Amino acid sequence: MDIFYTVWDLVGGLIQAAGLLAFGVAMGWLILSTLHRVDSHWIVPVLVFFILFAFVGVFTWLVSPTALGAFTLGVGGGLLFWGLYKPGKKADAAPGVSAEAAESEEKQD
């Protein structure tokens, strides 16, 4: 019966880590979408990062290190993905090829 509880403990830990990973990605999106909407109010970015650090502090106290690592990876991944993503901009066909040259090649085909 001990193996049963050990397996379910492992499954529960993996589900917790996956959930906090998804929550971290959503938190990264929320941070960037909030920061892009701010015009001149300095308190909003401060408040957003304070809330992020509050989540990290509470999670340090309540969750396992694996789940905390998944949360921080999710936040970092979300910030990198949505921070670098530019909608409507096409990638170059090859390094060193300009966007106009890639578009002219597409039109010829």
C-alpha cells in the first residue's frame, strides 16, 4: 500500500508543477500586457512586479521547490515569448535576406 501512496504523491507533484507552469505563463502574459498599456503612471508597473514577487514569496512558503521552479520557468518563458513576439512581422527566409527580398521571391513563385 505504500507504493500506492508514493505513486499518487508523485502524480500530485507533477500536476502541481504543470499547473504552476501554466499559471506562470499566464502571469508573464499579464505582466507584459499590463506594461504595454501603461502610459505614464509609474505605480502600475511597480504594483505588477510587487504582486509577482508576492506570489513568489507565498509559493516559496507553500509549494514544493519543483513547483516553484515550474512557476518561475513559466513566468520567464511567458515574458520572453510575448516580449519578443511581434504580430504582423514576417521572419526572414534566410539570415541576411531582407524582408523585401523575401516578399519579392514569394510573389514570383
